[in-house]
Amino acid sequence: MSLVSIIMPTYNSMATVQESLDSIISQTHRPLEIITIDDCSVDGSYAFAKAYAAKNSSQEITFITLKNTTNSGAGITRNKGIDAATGTYIAFLDADDLWKQHKLETQINAMKSQDALVCYGAYEIFKTIPEKPIAIHKVFEKLTYQKLHKSNYLGNLTGIYNAAVLGKIAVPNLRKRQDWAMWLDIVKKAGSAIGIQEPIASYRLGDGLSSNKLDLIKYNYAVYRSHLGYSTIKSCWMMLRFFYEQFIVKNRMKVKVDFLKSE
């Protein structure tokens, strides 16, 4: 079985990190390399991660527990984890989200059977109780760079790529939306990503910067302008396309669970 390296940044994550780590060690796929990188938490997250690693390490599950010397943000923190990774595959999970038990096994089997280098999948959205999701975010069976280029259709908590073939791909130095920029680089190099139609993860809905519409404009514009190096005019044009994809196409892919149950 191929080793999977899982990158998990933590920052004041004590309320949720155990549940997230539990969802990793319950995976049916083995072996696993779990890399937690603490971004200068003040709530004991780093000490908890160290204790959790000591308690749950085994021949099939190894831990690397790292800590930033200064608060550095999600991009630099994830890159520290990527640098330390030794697995054939690299996947990501934030310290407040969850994986379904067969997440990795399902994806790796699909990647091998379809000769794919990148895989992502549908995920549930919940507010407080994972077992009571409010919606399911669907995905395309095949996601091209051209489609991902229009809007972020790849949930970072579901993404996995073959680092043995593609190499380790760094997270760009952007304040926000660096996960989208990273997956753009990965999918462009791989050619496309295959999508798992059943939910393979659970995303915790919060009230962070990503929910602010003005921030959505600013940070997504930065992907086009700063990361991809487009001109101001082209970046503005891409943002017009982004709005259509984000608020029309992508919204149609988010299905309320009550609607599903009534079908």
C-alpha cells in the first residue's frame, strides 16, 4: 500500500482538532503520515497534537509534529508540511474539517483504475453536528484546468495528488485563496482531476473571511493578478467570469440535504 502524507495546519484549534485527527486515523487506507504544523497557537493546540501523536503512533500511522516560530499564515504553514512529507500521495485536512472513513481508499483506488494523478470529491457541509449536514456540494466527474481556472471547484479538504509523479507543489504566497492557486498549479501539471461523486468529507461552515463578499472579490482577484500574472484588464475580465461560475454554476452544485431527503 502507498504511503499518504496528510498536511494539517493548526491555529487555536483545540475545540475541533481531535475530531479532525480521529477522522484521519480511522481511515481504511494504510499507511499514513500525519503532519501537523502549529502556527503559534495560544490555546494548547501544539501540546495536544504532540500528545495525540505519542498516543496514536503505530507501524502504520506515523506523526510529524511541527511548530512555526512566528505566526505565518496558512500558506507558509502548509508548505512546511509539504516539505516534510515523504508519501507517494499528499492530501490536506484543516483542523476543523472531517474525512469519511473510506475517503483515501476510495480516491486511491479510483486514481489507480483511471490512471489519474489528482482526485477530489463531493463533501457535506455542516454547522455544528457532522451527522446533520445542511447541504452536499457536488463535483464534476472530470475537472479540467480550464474549468478550475474559472472558479474554485476543488474543495481542499477532498484533494489528493500523486507527489511521486508530479513532485511536491508548493502553496503560493497569498494571504487567502492560496489553496485554489495551489490546486490550479497541480491540475495544470496533471492535466485534469477526477471527481468522486459520493461525499468523502465534511466541511464545517464558519463565519471567517471567506464568507465576506468584499473579501471574496479581493482575494480571488489576487489569484488572477498576482499568482497567474494577468494584466489588470484580463484579471477584471476573469472576475466577471468568476462571478457567473461562483454564483450560478457552483450554487447549483450545492444541494440542500432536506431537498435530497424529500426526493
